[in-house]
Amino acid sequence: MIFMTQTKNPFLDQMAGAMNSAAGFTQGLWAEAETFFRLQAEKILTDMNLVRREEFDAVKEMTAKLSDETVDLKKRIESLESLVKEKKG
């Protein structure tokens, strides 16, 4: 907020008060507009059924773990298949 010093001139005092009021009003109006637009953006994103970042990261991590497990299981299967072939042959 802008603060102006008091003077002995009533007109300047009134102008300073008006400017301080206008600055406060502008800050309040800006905060209201920001809140309104944030809520509208959240509503739009919710309506689009987008995935939140945390959910995406969790699924990405699970996928990486499953991929590693799949590679390990493939190696085990190959090892078991070679053992079976050795025993048959």
C-alpha cells in the first residue's frame, strides 16, 4: 500500500487518502481476480479428466519397477528352459 505523509493542505491530504484507498482497492480486486481465474482453471482441468502430476509419477515409477521385474523373469525363464533342455538332452 502507498502511504503519503500528512501535510497541512487538506486537498493534498484528501488526495493522499484517495490514492491509498485506490491502491488498497486495486490490491483487493487483483486478489479476487486471481482467485476467480485459479478456480476456473481448476474446474476446466477437472472437467478434462487430466491426471495429476503425483498420480502420473506414481504410475511411471510402478511401470519402471514392473519393467525391471519383467526383464528378471525373462532371464529366469531362459535359465530354466536351458536347464530343462540339458536334462532332456
